[in-house]
Amino acid sequence: MVSENGQVMQAVEFLNPGENAEPRVTQQKIPALQEGEVLIRVYAAGINRPDLAQMAGRYPPPPGASTIPGLEVAGKIVAVKGETAGLSKGDKVCALVSGGGYAEYCSAPAPQCLPLPEGYDFIRAAALPENFFTVWVNLFEHGRLQKGEKLLVHGGSSGIGTAAVQIASALGIDVAVTAGSDEKCAACLELGATTAVNYKTDDFVDILGENSTDVVLDMVGGDYLPRNMQVLRDRGRHVSIAGLRGWTTEISIFDIMRKRLVLTGSTLRPRSIAEKSTIAKALHETVWPLLAAGKIAPVIHEVYPLEDVATALSLLESSAHIGKIILKIDA
Ligand SMILES: NC(=O)c1ccc[n+]([C@@H]2O[C@H](COP(=O)([O-])OP(=O)(O)OC[C@H]3O[C@@H](n4cnc5c(N)ncnc54)[C@H](OP(=O)(O)O)[C@@H]3O)[C@@H](O)[C@H]2O)c1
């Protein structure tokens, strides 16, 4: 709870980042605002796989970012500083942040805030920013994905995957996924994928076929890369967003030349506010109406109170979930 003088709040701290890290709720300072920022009373925060990497000491916050974990929040604005693009106290928003989300209060650059989609509560809105910003920029900017093309999403049942399947299907793209169980595959088909391959029992190259796919959104890396190149057709685009099975691999340079492939990828967190603002505007214009109309919706696996952050992170680590895990922070 916030103290009477309003200076401290409950927030999560990763004690001993590394192998024996321990997520704990502790009392921490309410963030001071920079010019152009808003202070959000957070009611829900999304958890994401990069948070596990931060806890393990492999993904430190970028310079100037909060050391409190958490890359996305939803809540109500309680203070603003300077020019905040029309946002003011009392507005309900969700926001992409570079850290600080697992807390009662979080600061956010105004251009990284979006209004709650019509009919959305804080829990559902907190499930949007990190995955929707990432999917949008990687599929449509880096992957140059077009209506009528064929997309393969690895990790189709992940937070990222469930967003990618829905956004792409809703925009007229034929989506195939891989996932680690029949239940996860069924969930992806339900969300709009037309093919789902359980990679534990089947081979995605055999099922999809060589030269079948325009864009691969890949979080697996390692030995998947040469196989992804097999399924890509002439002028295909390979977009890397993580390397869950490894960061290095051997590929044929001649295959890149022969098929005129583009190998690309990106990270979201270190991007400038201006770049994030451009993505926010595109999402607001194209994806927010789909959310408001109920054509797509974030998949929420489980909601935990902030005090149960350790259980929430263990569930994410186990990969037993489908979609998003959310922390709820009561008033
Ligand atoms: N580059 C960026 O800007 C950016 C931004 C956000 C997230 N990411 C990355 O995107 C990935 C997904 O994030 P998320 O928050 O959506 O995670 P998530 O919900 O935890 O999903 C990750 C999924 O990957 C699969 N997986 C785990 N270990 C694997 C392995 N060794 N080989 C193959 N599949 C494995 C699991 O599903 P199965 O049961 O199907 O194996 C799991 O559900 C993470 O790696 C994250 O770091 C990148």
C-alpha cells in the first residue's frame, strides 16, 4: 500500500538475480516523472518471458530504465509532467514500459500509452502492449508480411504466438504454428491458425513442405534456422525474436542467395520513444478496432495477485500455460 506521504509503494524486486534469484514484494520509491511522462496507478501488469531472463541476470534493464521488472501495465493516470500528448489525470491506459511494471505505480512516456480498447478492463488491457508491439513491428515492418501470404509462427501458444496468430489471421494471412502439445495446437487452431504442428511428434518441414511459406516468426533459433530456411519460399523473410534453443547455428549462404531470402530480427525494449510511438499509432489505427469489435482478444491463462509473483513466474518458466499470465494489483 502507498504510505501516507505518498512516496513509497509495493513493488517486486528480484533478489540475487542469477540462478538463485528470488522475486519478492518489497517497499520501493514511487518513480519520479521525467518531462513527457505520466504516472500510472497500476491495476494489472503482464508478465513476459524476457522477465525470466532479467531474473536470471541475463537481460539487465537498459540504462535509465527502472530495475523493477515488468514491461507492460494497465491502470489509471494519477499525475503528468510536461507535454503528454493530450493525456491527463484520470485517463485509463495500458502502456509499454522499459521496466517498472510489477508495482503499484509505474511511469511511462506518454507516446507509449494507449487507451483501453472499448469494453476492456485493466486485466485484459495489461495483456496487450509487449506482445502486440512486438508482433506488429516484427511481422509488418521487418517481415513485410502482406495479406494473402503464408506465415509460420513457432511457439504458437505463447503470449507472442497467440497475438501473432490472431492479428495475422484477422488481416487475411494464412497462419501455421508449431507448439509443444496437442492441446496447445488445438488452441492455436481455435485462434485462427489453419495448420498446427506438434513439434514433439511431427516435423514441421515435412508437414508444411519446402518452399511453402513467405514469413517465419521465430523465437526458437538454434537448429530451427536452417529448417526455417527450407520452408521459406523465394524472397521469404525470416524474423528472429529470440533463441530459446540457441543463439548460434550453421546455415547455407548459398540457400540465402538461391532463394533471395531476408534474414532479419529485432528487440523491442531498447527502441527509442519515437519508434515505440510509431508502433503505438499503427496498433491504435489497425488493431484496436479489431479488439473493440471482439474479432481478436488476448488469451489469458491465469491471473495472480502481486504477492504470488513467484508462482506466476514459475508457471511461465514451466511453459504449461497458453497465452498470457497477469499480475493483479488491487486498490
Ligand atoms: N525480440 C523481442 O522484441 C521480443 C519481445 C518480447 C518477447 N520476445 C521473446 O519471445 C518469446 C516468447 O515470449 P512470451 O512472453 O510470449 O513467452 P511464453 O509465453 O513463455 O512462451 C514461450 C513458449 O516457447 C516455447 N518454448 C519454451 N522453451 C522452448 C524451447 N527450448 N524450444 C522450443 N520452444 C520453447 C514454449 O511453448 P511449447 O510448449 O510450444 O514449447 C513456451 O510456451 C520469448 O523467447 C521472449 O524472450 C522477444
